[in-house]
Amino acid sequence: MGDTPGDDDATLVRRIAENKDERALAELMERHAPKVTGDLRHRFRHQLQHPDIDEAVNRAAMKLWKNANRFKGTKPFGPWFLKIAHHAALDILKGVRRKPANELEFDPTDPSSEQPDDDLSSRTAWYMEQLERIIDYELKGFEQIVARTDVAAGGPGEADTALLMRQHKKSKNVVQATRSKVWKKIREKVQHLETLRDHTEVNP
């Protein structure tokens, strides 16, 4: 046969779903794991170290192995697998231990049917913009790290304290005290900016 290309991604996923074919999983990982790993390293560069990223990709591979039948072959495999790995990285950030996932807790092929209310989404966008500015210009050193890690994990206090302690060689007390100080500072600054914004809207 010579240099005939291997099966396409959808066929490989089907081989996993139907036959628990380990070679199919290995081939998919060979094709997609380097790109997904690179993407996660860039996306979580301030929050996770390389072994944690590798763990996220491994968790995603295990979820694929157990849930291959959930993949709809109508969409590209790469972005679907990246979403699973992204969720796995967020789990690590939040301190969620590896759990036997019989089901994916989300379906990465289906966008949420609920569209956010326009006013709500514009307020959220404004809040995220202010938050980024505050983190970049008002916080320094470990304060910045704690804020960025919490934001990536979903909000105040969401990042795993043990992860922050391990990665930055800090005691639990230091992490908790820094977190408390950081979010107090952010809340006060956002409230101040909201007051200014509301005042401007009332008196343009």
C-alpha cells in the first residue's frame, strides 16, 4: 500500500467507541496532543506549570476513551478535543481531583442554547475589561498571580490553594491572606469605577 494516509479522525474515534482500539487513541494523540498542549500552555501560562498541562491533556485523553461515542463526526475533532482538555485544565486549577468520568459533564459540540441578555453581556464585558486593567496596573507580584489564577478558574477563591502553594512555594496563610487582600482591593476599585460610570451615564 505504501504511503497511504491513516484513517481520518472521525473513523479513529469510532474505532475507540466501538472496539476500545488503543492504537486509534494513540494515533489521535499523536496528531492532536502537541497542538492542544501548546494551546493550553499559552492560555494558562500564568496559572499552570508544564506537568499540570500534561496532566490536563492526559485527563482529556481518558475522557475521550470513555466517551468517544459522544463525538459527532460532523464537526472537526481538534477543537472538540481542545475543549475537553480546557475543561480538564480548569478542573486542575480548581483542585478537582481525577475522577472516574463515565459521562462528559458537558457536550462540547453543542453551544449553549441560552443567549445572554445584551445589557448583561455588555456589563460583563465592561467588568472583565476593568478586572484585567486592575490586575495589570494595580497589583504586583504574587497578588497578580493569585488574581489571574482565580479569574482563570472562574472567580474569587476558585483556584486551588494547594496548587498555588506548591507552584509558588508559599504557605497556606500567605495564599489566603493575599487572596483576601487582592479581592478586597478589586471589589473596592470596581465599585468606585461603577459609581463613576453610572454618574457619567446620568450626567453625560
